[in-house]
Amino acid sequence: MLAHWRSTNAVLVHTALTGLEAHHQRVLAEAIPALDALTYAIDSLADAPPHIREAENDNTMVAGR
């Protein structure tokens, strides 16, 4: 099931990317390191024990004020 989901997403992303103008493709390529860091941060929060996620949420709420 996961392999099917990944395959479907890969086709969708590839199709969307190839439809972008060259300028937009370059901008997106330059953003890849930031997108990787964001994905890692999201995965880390999702994998963290609940008490860690709650502490992270509390810190984010305070920092966002």
C-alpha cells in the first residue's frame, strides 16, 4: 500500500514540476534544502513521544507570539 501511495505521489509531483516554467523550476530547486529541513522537522515531531511533542508545541506557541 505504501509503495502504491509513493508511486502515485511521485507521478503527481513529476507531472506538476515539469509543467512549471523554467524560472519556477530553478526557484523550487533552490528551495530544496529548506524543504528537506522542514520535512525532517515534521518527521521528527511525528516520531517523538507525546510529551516531547507537547513541549515542542508549547515552545512554538510562545515563540510565535
